[in-house]
Amino acid sequence: MFTLAEVASLSDIQPTYRILKPWWDVFMDYLAVVMLMVAIFAGTMQLTKDQVVCLPVLQSTVNSKVQPGTPGKADFPTVETTTGQGEEASMRTVAFESAPTVTPDIFLSRATSSQYQTTESDQEPKKEQKDSSGRKTNLDFQQYVFINQMCYHLALPWYSKYFPYLVLIHTIILIVSSNFWFKYPKTCSKIEHFVSILGKCFESPWTTKALSETACEDSEENKQRLTGAQSLPKYVSTSSDEGSPSASTPMITKSGFKFSADKPMIEIPSVTILDKKDGEQAKALFEKVRKFRAHVEDSDLIYKLYVGQTVIKTVKFIFILCYTANFVNTISFEHICNPKVEHLIGYTQFECTHNMAYMLKKLLISYISLICVYGFICLYTLFWLVRIPLKEYSFEKVREESSFSDIPDVKNDFAFLLHMVDQYDQLYSKRFGVFLSEVSENKLRGISLNHEWTYEKLRQHVSRNAQDKQELHLFMLSGVPDAVFDLTDLDVLKLELIPEAKITAKISQMTNLQELHLYHCPAKVEQTAFSFLRDHLRCLHVKFTDVAEIPAWVYLLKTLRELYLIGNLNSENNKMIGLESLRELRHLKILHVKSNLTKIPPNITDVAPHLTKLVIHNDGTKLVVLNSLKKMTNVAELELQNCELERIPHAIFSLSNLQELDLKSNSIRTIEEIISFQHLKRLTCLKLWHNKIVSIPSTITHIKNLESLYLSNNKLETLPAAVFSLQKLRYLDVSFNSIAVIPVEIGLLQNLQHFHITGNKVDILPKQLFKCVKLRTLSLGQNCITSIPDKVSQLLQLTYLELKGNCLDRLPVTLGQCQLLRKSGLIVEDHLFDALPSEVKEVLNQDTSIPFANGI
């Protein structure tokens, strides 16, 4: 036998789940406990006191053994049971009263009856009086015990015997149905996680701080609204409103952040101090809430399970009510029993009394009342479940009451759990909403970020770049520290992988800032900050994965001189680039696009009047359409690298102001079109390196102003004499080809300063090479050269000589006469250098203070 405490524990759930128990679930739990008590009380009474007492119905027709004159009770209805019942192991004791029943300590023949009165005198013995009272049945004690047992099983209705057990079973089913969603593995884990996160969010110091700041902010705003106080922005642009960002520009405006620059600045007092530990815990909570939301919003299993168990409880209530009501009248005190044991007892019919009938009937009525109340609550629960869409939850009220207007609405199981929490206390949802707000998370990140990145720490990260400018590179931070804007002498600011970067009005203090790098950093700017950048920024680098990462305000920086775009800009996304806004970049001189274009966007012509340099670096995607180049008449430098070009585009020949052309890393095989370059009078530099060119046409002589020619990493086998007719040529690079002979005509290039022929098959150096007395750089490495002529001493301006990788056995002693050549500029094997005379090595090892320019 189990105790009441053990049974009550079936309805006990973890105390932490109480926030998911609305009033109706709590009320039904208490009703279930009461029903359990009813079942246990009825069962206890039945086990200890339940009994049936039977007496035979005396009739004159029964075996002719009843005395004539014995009145029978033929008016009772006859109850016959055909199902046999096994005898119980324990014997129920039968108590016989003096009049209607026979007690165990009085012989059965002395059973009491008031129908016979003695006619003897008072002087007759007392025994005679007792023998004459009652009606004799001729049954002994064991026969009465036997018949009581038989009639208990045959005459009593089954509901009277099993009522406590049915109530217990039904109640346990209802309890299990009420709490099944807390125990089912697929929902239990989600609920436990939700309750854990909800409790931590409710107790988090960050929640208190955020809501306190909101309250202070609202108070200050109301105060200013009542007093009519006004304030002005800190920075006012000296330019006109032209070029201001549109409504779609990603900036912090009045409708967004509360602390916008175009809104009165309100100093919010620090209500609480958030230490580092609390900050880290709050950041962890934001991440947990984000992951939990993504996990729970995918399904509605918890909602369906709760609806299902509510439907089961309702159906169970209807079932119990329907069959229980029919058995109320079957519970009776008197019963007629026909056990069909006349051969053992001598009587066919017995009248029995059930001593627990009255109590059971009262308990049954109480149970039905409890079930009715329970059922009406179930019906109300179903009404609540269908009355409102529980798979959607809106934080609209929280958004109105706080500054966190970006708290998103949620759905599915996440929404259902929040609806359940609201039935307990709506404050939980309000405090939980703080951790769904990106604004709140950004505030927390800002506090932690500013605490970690102080002015002193940032100053330590400032370095000088190749242009001798002060540069600060911030990588993978949660935001831009406020102390950055206190570095007023900074020239270059690089922000990389900072998804929540915000440029505030304090940037107006950085008067030296002219170059900004945004690498995978869709920065947002305040209006005042934008006005400053529009008037001061000169160079901008934007690296992105998706075109949406390019801030729209980039195309409104009217004083911008250089723009570098690095990312995915294929032809399908050209319309989304926003290049139509380039017309606002009125001072743009350099446009650098590193992407995977299949055509040059036609909108690039918006900057044609003032663009001087256009660079397109493809990732190997073939650039097909180049017609837009014809309108770029003012371009002086053009680079089309890695664009899979097979020929020199004809559109280039229309660029009359072109001075430098770079077609590196394409698939150009022939350059017969080079004759058309004669129309480009200003062309001085031609770079055709890293292609598949096999020969140089003689028409190259028509490019009379050519000063630099890059033909390295091709498939050239010879150098035509026409190349050496370019009298203005100062730089010639034919490295890494298959050239075996250097023509003697090379001596005609009297202005040649740099000659590179590394990685070819040259074995002899012509003496005419050393007539190029202006040579400063001579690269002869990785060839088959066996000796260096002594005339190398004629190259008095030589500063760099590469000889490594040849078949030399010695170096000429005359190297010491090259006045500007030093050991650092002599690239040769160590054993060859060591073989030089000591005086030559001494000359090559000495330092020189004579300045010179390499001209590369």
C-alpha cells in the first residue's frame, strides 16, 4: 500500500516550471489532488469497513421447511448473477444485532424476531423466553459467513466495489495528461532550456540596467517636452544639403537609435555599474537566446502537445461524467441476492445490506462535482487556445514602453511559451525581450568594448604605413570603440570584420583623417558623421562578400578622390551596385574594382569626365562587353587584369589620353592590333606580361613614345629588331620566356635604364649591351651565360646586377669599377663573390652616401 505523499508526488513537477503553469493548470492540479484524496479515503474505508450482511427470506415454499405462518417477502425484486466470483482469502466478520440480525455469540436458532410473544407466566424459566423470541432459520455461523461472501460479489453492483480504484486511475491519467509536456523528452529539453534562460535573463544585472536607462530616458524626454528645451547638433556641415543621404541610407536617424546626432543629446545617468563578469554573462545570454530562438521557432511541437493533452483531458472528463452519472442510483443500502446455493444453505433468496452505501454515494456525488469543475476549466482552456493565435507573439507593448523598438516578434513554440509565461507574470516577457533586441546587445557590446579598448591601448596599436602615415587597424571587434575618435592625428583608419560598426559624430574631431578602409564592415554613420566624411574623406576602400554590405552613403561622398571596391559584383547584381549614384562623386579620380564582372557597368561613365585611372581585376571571369570604355576619354591609366582576354580590346584604341595600359594575366596570344596604338600619342607604358604571346610584331615601332614595355612570362623565343627602334624606351622586361639570343641592336637603346631577361636561354652577352651606359638594373639570372665581359665596367650607373643561376666560373674584376654597385645589389653565388680579389670585394662592401634613384 502506498502513502498519500507518494500518490501526491505524481502531480508534483519541478518548482522552476511554475512560470509555465497558468491559473487553470494550477487549479486543475489542486482539483486532481482533492480527487486523489477522495479515491484514497474511499479505498481506505472500503478495505477496512466495507461489508455486506445477509438474512434469508423465509417463504413457505422453500423446501417445506419454513413454519406455516412465517410471512414471506415476495415483493422484493429478484437479482440473479450468472458470473461466478472467486472466494476472497479473508473472511468478512458479520455482526448480528439482537433483533434483525444474529450475533456470533448467540446460536442461530435464537435469532431475534418480534413476531412471536411468550404466553407463559413470568415464573417460567428465562431460557424459555429466549427460545421463543425471533424466527429460526436453522443456519449456523459458517453458513452466514459463506452467504455474506457470496452475496458481496453477486448482489453488489460492480461500481460500488471498484469506485475508489476507478477514481484513482482516472485521477492519475488526468495528472499525467496535465504534466506530460514537462516529461516528454522532445519538449522537456526545450522547456528546461527556456526556463533556465528566462530565469537568468530576469535576474541579469544587464536587464535591470537597460530598463533603468529606458526609464531615465523617458523621464528626461518628458521633462524636456514639458519645458520645451531645445539643443543643436554638435557638428554642422558647411556644405549645402545636396548629397545628403536618402531615407534608405543606412544611417542612425531619428527613427532608429535614440542617441542620434540630429536629436537632442540626453545624458543618461548610470543607474547601475556593470562589472566585467556581469557583462560577459550578459553577452553569453544574448548568444544563448539567439540560438534558442533559432532552434525553437522551427517547430510547434510544444504547442501541439499542450493542445493534445488538453483535448485528452476534456474527452476524459466527458467520458467519466457520462458513465458515472448512470451509477449514482445503483448504489443502494438494500440488495436482494439469489446465490443459487440452495443445496448448501436451504434458502434461495437473501436480503442484504451494504453498510458503505451511504458514504460511497456521498463520495461519488462529490467526485462528480469535482469532475464537472475540472471539465469546465478544460473547456475554458480550449477556448483560450483557439481564441488568440498562440503561435505568434508580439512585443509591441514592450517596444512602446522602452527604447528597444527593434525587438522582433516571435512564432511557433517560442511564441507559445511566452504566452504561457504572460499568464504567470508579464514582467518576465518584458525583461526577456531585452535580450532579443539588437539595440540592447549593441549597447552591451559598446560598454564592454569601451572598457577593454581604452585610449592608451589604441594608441599602442597605431603604426606608420609605407606612406609614412599614422594608421590604425581594428580587426574582429564587436564595434568601434569610442576612444578611436579621440585619436585626432590619425591619417588612416582600417575597420575589418566589424559587423556592428557605427561611426558617431565624434569623428568630426579627426581632422587629419583622409583614408578609410571598410573590410566586411557595413558601417552605419550618424548624420553629423556623414557630413564630416562627405567634406573630408579622400580615399575609401570597401571589401565585401555581398553587394548589400556596401553602405549606401559611400556613393554620396562628393570629395572622394579614390574608391576601391573589392567583392562579388557579377553581372546579375550590377543593378544593385548603386553605381548610378557615382555621379555624386564629382572629384573621383581613381576607381578600382576587384570582382568577377562579365561586362563593364555602363553607369561607370557617370564619372568619365573626371576619372583618370580605372582598374578592373577579375577573378578569371571572362570580360566580354567593353563598349563602355569608349566613353572614358580622360582615363590615363587602364588595368584589365585576369579578365580572360584573348586579344587587345578595340575599345581601348579610343582612349586618346591613355598613358599606361596593363593587360596582365589574360589569355592574349597575338598582338597584331598593336599598330592601332599609334593613335594613342600619350601611351608611354605597355604591360602585356603573364599572357601567351609568342611573337612581337614589327609594327610596335609605331608606338614612338613608349618608355616601358613589360613582356615577361610569355612564350617569346626571339626579340625582333623593331623593339630596339623605340628610342625612348627606358624599361624593358622580357623575363621568363624562351629567348636564346639578345640582338646586337640592343645597343641602340641609349635611354635604357632597366633591362630584365631573367629565366631565358641566353648563353652569350653581346658587347653592344654595355653601350647602354644608363643602365641601372640588369637582371641576367637563370640563363646559360658562361662569362661576363669586362666591358661591364662601362655601366657606371649600375646599382643592381643579377647573375645567379648561370654557368659562370668567375666574375670580371672590372666589377669594382661600377661605382654605384654594392654587394647588396649583386645577386650571385657566394663562391663566385669570394673568388674576387680582395680590393674588389672591399669596394663592393663599402657603404656609399651618394643618393640615387632606382627609377623602377
